[in-house]
Amino acid sequence: MNIYFHLQSSKDYVENTIHRDPVLYAGLVYLTPDIEEKYGTSLYDENHNLAKQIPNIYNSLVAYDASTLHGPSGFVDNRLTLTFFINKLEII
């Protein structure tokens, strides 16, 4: 598992941020209070159509299959998240 803090700026805007991550699962925790909920995470179907928009709610965790197309729902200054990637699950 890898974990990173990510601080987003509105200057980080990129035209197409829809992607997959090369791990099993991915997710994040929204760490900035008072960010509009519309700046959450969007999940897409195979045709890049919006399938689900997850709101940015302070101190909430979002996790998903990393092969699902996803990306930020928008760009805003000072959006801090704790982003994580799970590479392997093992039951011992």
C-alpha cells in the first residue's frame, strides 16, 4: 500500500484527467473542511460517460476498484486529500 498527501490547486487544471490506476484498489480521504461538495471524485463508464459523482465531504473516505475510470470532479485551490493505492491483498 502506498499513501500520499495531495494538495490540489486550481492551477493544476488539465483538460482530460480521466484515468485508471495500475493497482488493485485506490481511494482518498478528503481533508479540507469547507470545500464545495462538487469538487469530489467522478467515476466513469467505459465510454467516458459520468457514472457516479462522489461529493467532497470533509473527513470522508472513498475507495474504488482502481481499474474504474475516474478523476477529480473539478479543480479548486487548497483541496488536500490523503490518497492511497493498494497493490496487493493477502489473507494470512
